[in-house]
Amino acid sequence: MDRALRFVFALLVGLALITLGASVVVQRTAREWFEKDVRLRAQLAVNGARHGLLARWSPERALELRALLEELTADERIRAAAAFGPECELRARTPEFPEALSGERLRPHLLANAESTAAAPREWHAVEDLPGGRVHVSALPLSGESAVLGSIVLVQDFGFVERREAEALRFLLYAFAFLALAASAVTVIAARVSWRGWSNELRRILRGGQSRPEFQPILGDVRELVERISAEGAAESEGGAWTPARLKQTLQRHLHGEKVVIVANREPYVHQRRADGTIEVMHPASGLVTALEPVMRACSGTWIAHGSGSADRETVDARARVRVPPGEEAYSLRRVWLDADEERGYYYGFSNEGLWPLCHIAHTRPMFRTEDWRHYCEVNRKFADAACAEVDTDDPIVLVQDYHFALAPRLIRERLPRATIIAFWHIPWPNAQRFAICPWRRELLEGLLGASIVGFHTQADCNHFVESVERFLETRTDPELNAIVRNGRSTLVRPYPISLEWPARWLADAPSVRECRASVVRELELAPDALIGIGVDRLDYTKGIEERLLAVERALELHPELRGRFTFVQLAAPSRSIIEAYRRLDERVVELAERINQRFGAGRYRPIVVRRAHHEPPAVFRFYRAADVCYVSSLHDGMNLVAKEFVAAREDELGVLVLSQFTGAARELTEALIVNPYDVDEAGAALAAALTMSREEQRDRMRAMRAFVAEFNVYRWAGRMLVDASRLRSRDRLAGRLTNYLVSAARMER
Ligand code: F6P
């Protein structure tokens, strides 16, 4: 019906435009016709009276001439007439002949007529607006035997032309209006008739009434789709902030409260046995865990991860499960056990010596070994099996996380063809030329295309992925949907920039900013007016930690006033330390910090403090809150949540973020001081600028960044993916049912 109205509206607009155009054409054509008609009438009148006029042309017969002219005006259209001699002298005129036309006005035309020859006489016609109304004036030559003797001027009424034009236009408008009404009525009636038929049928179906047998196979799905569309509309219009409650609601509305199964290498809670024999629970330093853990707490379900803690086996039940978070028990953590060879080949080898350097432009050469690949395949299968064992429907929602599990989506799809699988790649995706380095590039792409959605942090990563698929696989790309179509199945490729829970839960019990600063100053034995910088990372060569320390050195070189006052604290969590590149980095960072400390240190003052240890989130937040500046200097980073955490920690709206342009976060936190970490001069200057920035400017920048992270928080990140997944799921279900129905209908026809 809506379409019919839109059609009618378009029709009316179209007809109005046509009418407008037609009226202009009609007006111009009618005028030309009338003018021709009037000219002809004048010529006929003068030609008809020619002999009489010639006979009375001598000045002595002026009265007779005038009588003849009056005879000419007997024609109701000819209002007045006059006769002029060759010198433009007036010979005779009827009483109505307008004063305005006497003498000078007509002179040039009368002279031109007189100068023409009898063989090629000239004449003049014009439309004039005179006080008595619009008239048509013709000056026609009166030719004798051999020469033009003078001119006869006839004045004809031209007002009737306007009246005729108006009539014609009115007729035209009526005709078009009638046409428009008739066409609209026919359209609306036709639309009503067919819509009523469809809507009655649909209404009957949705109310659960008896439907035609051919509709029955797809009824459930149509009903579900209709309900979902209206629920989606309601959810969208609800608006407001994304919170755990809203995410949960979204899951219930769009996915019927189905639980989520996450497959990720890193577990959110690691049980470690301390030296004193007690067990502690650790939160690993991982952007993935920081982002996903709050989502799981909101949604519930199962997180499947490698059980890597020294006390992990002791803390699970017989099925390798433990409820977490400790004390809250909102969801299950299912641990998968890996032996030393598996861990070396799959985690350290293929994932972190192969894929990690392949995907990051950080100048560390990727290493691909067949043995590592074999373990990678085996462990992917192990996790895929665990995921299939954890689900309780044949169309579950499985979130496969990161580069450790590129093969898992396809393996899960083979077992659960109806599953909704979202694969999220937390690190950058390289361009196709670089990706070609990997000997198993095709297998990785095929594995990921088992997912319903493949998500990245940025559009650039999506583009690189699509480019790689196009280069190495036989597929079709659907640019409108941002999807890759392979063997009749689509995989959406979309950017979903990851974020944090808002507000951060670590703030709930955090000491005030003032207390945090005081305790850090005390702990590091700093002066009360010390300027504090902070960096928080895993000890990883992609994080640009060396470049960061060099920038601190440069700031001290350029600004002697900072010496003795500025201390940069680097919290560096040991990471992947059996890999040589990581061990070497660790050594280099320690050496560099020592060198800079020797150069600028004095007495108790050391410009750089490196803490190579795992720090639990409350400790990290204490440093964020104590700092004047936080420097994130990644050489290449998918998103980097440290930048967002610093912003989240600063409820006081103070502190400056200096951020590498090579992070996904730099696209969102544009109020940070964005730098090229390789450009040590630039970064050093930015650090100095941050340390001297006015509080007003700090506040303006921090306020804007906090508003952004609050709005685009991790609940929104997860919500958008789940809503997209649910839409896809409804579409697939309906498409599947329709295909089955069409196939069986075709069979029956045969
Ligand atoms: O968030 C980025 C990320 O690289 C994840 O992909 C990874 O899980 C995490 O940081 C930490 O790495 P790991 O789990 O190897 O300690």
C-alpha cells in the first residue's frame, strides 16, 4: 500500500511537471497561430480594399478615403485604421485610431515601407500594449502601378488572444487533472485489492489461522521474522546508552536469550599456585580479555580457553569447567588442556612466530614451520570439538576469537551447518601481497569463511581481508552487503571497533585520583611536583617500547627544565618469553632504560622506571590515575585498549594521551596528541607539550574522549555484532525454508 501511495505521489508530481511544460508550449504555439491569423486578416482587408483605396488616394478625396477606412473597421476585430502618404503624412484616419501610434512611433516603419518597391513590398507587424489594451498593429504598403504610394495601418484587437490562451490552458489543466485522478484511483484500487489479498492471508497466518498448504513450510520463519523486525525497531528507537542490561535484552530479543559460546586462546581467569602453596586468581594482560569478559558477564554462556595456569586443573570440575568470575559465577569457563608440544607448535610457533609478525608491520620476520602448522590444525580441531560439545542447540551462537583460531569457524560449520559463527580478528590484517608469504594462506582464508561474520577493528583491515580472499580463492564479492559469497553461502566482512566496559569496574573501589598520585609519588620517591608519564604493555616488539623510551630521552634533551622532574613509568608484562624475539626485546628495553637513567639520572632521580612484572588491573589503574601523560607508541596495533583504559580511568578529566598514529584507537581518540612513534623528535616534542598543557585544554580533550568511549563502549560493540548476526540468521533461515519449499514444489510438478 505504501508503495502504491509513493507511486501515486510520483505520478502527481510527474503530471504537474508535464502540465507546466505543456502549458508553456501550448501558450507559445497558440500565440504564433493567432498572430499569423491576425496578419492574414489585415492583408486580406487591405488587398480587398486596394482598388477603392487607390481610387481615393489623392489628397482631395481624403473624406472618401476616411469613409473607406471606416468601412474596413466594420470588421469587429479591426478597431481602427489610418492611411499615410510616402512622406509619412497622415492622409486619413478613423476616429478610434490611437494617438500613441501617430507620427513618430510609426515613422521608421512607414518610411521603410515607402522605400520598398512594388515588386518586393515591405510590411511591418507588431503587438503593442496601448492604454485601451493589447493591440496588433500592421503597416501594409499600398502599391501603385510601379511604386509604393504609402501605407495603410490597421489596428486589431489582440486581447482576445489572451482570453483564448487562458481558455486553452484551463482546458489543458482540467484534462491533466482528470488524467492524474483517474490514474491514481486505478493504482490505489489495484494496490488495495492485491495488498488486501496478501495482508489478509498474512494476518490470518500470523494469528495462527489455517493457511494455504503451500505457505505452511515457511510460516514459523515468517512469524519470527516479523516479530524480530518489530523488536529491532523498538530496540533501535529505545536508543540510550549501551549497558550490560541492554546487551542482555538485545540477546533475548534478537537471539531468544540464547547463550553465547566464546572460543579464545586466553582465559579470563588464571588460577596460579603461589610459592606459599595458596592459589591466586589472575587477570591476564590481554586486550581481548579486557573487552570480552564484561560481555560474557552480561550475556552468560561458556568461554572455552586454554587452561594455562599452574592451578587450573585443580580448580575445575570433572568436565574441565569452573564458574567465573569467582564469587559472581555469571558464566562457565571451560578449559582445554594442551600438552607442551601442542602449546609450542600452535601458540608460540604458528600463532606467535608466524601469524603475529605476519599481521603486524613491526619488522620482525615471520617464521612458518610445517610442524607448527600441524599443531595449529590439531589444536583448532580440539577447540572446535569443545565448542560443538558445549552448545545445546543445532544453531548456536559461537564467537571465535583471534588469530589463534582461523580454522575453527570452518570446522564448527562442518559439524553445525546452522550455527551463527562470528569470527573476530583482534589484530591487523596484512595486505594481500604480504599475506602471500604464508604457505597456508588458502587454508586460513577458507577456515575463516566458515564464519557468518568476520569482524575487524577497521575498514582498512576488512579491505585487506577481502583483497586477500579475492587474490587466493574462487569467490564472489557482494560489495553492497560487504559479503563474500562462496559455495552459495555468504560471510559478512565488517568493521566493529572494540572498546571497554563503561564505567570500568576497576573504578568502583579505586582510590581517588589525588590518593593514587600521592601513593605513586611516595612509592617511587618522587618530588611532590613531579611530572609522571605512564606506559602499559605486554613486553612485545609491536608496542614500540624502545621508541617510547627514546622519545622520553629526546624530551629531556630538548627541555632541560624537565630533568629531575619528569619520570616515565613503564609497566611491562612479560609475554611469550620463550620466543627469542621477545627475550631480546626484554634485554634491549632494560639496557636502554639503564643508559637513559645514567645519562639524565641524578641522586635518587631516575627518569625511567621499568617494572617487568604482571600487574593486576587495580594496580594499573592506580598508575593511570596518577599520571600526567600516558604514551601509547605501538608500531602497529589493531585497536589498543590501553589508550581507552587511560581515558576511562580519568574521571577528573585531566591527563594527556599521546597516541601512535598506527593504532586503531587513533581513528577514534582524535583529541589525543597523535604522533608517529618512529619520529622520536616529534614524539619527544609531544611529550613535552603534554607536560606543559593547560588544565583547560587537558579537560577539553579528555572530556571529548571520555564521551566517545562512554558511547562506543564494548556493550555496543557486542550488541552490533549480535544484531547483525541475528538478522543474518533470520535471513538464512527463511531463505533455507523457501529453497526447500521451491525444490519440493518443483518435484511435485514433475
Ligand atoms: O588484544 C590483542 C592481543 O594480541 C590478543 O590478540 C592476545 O590474546 C592478547 O593481546 C595477548 O596476547 P597473549 O594472549 O598471547 O598473551
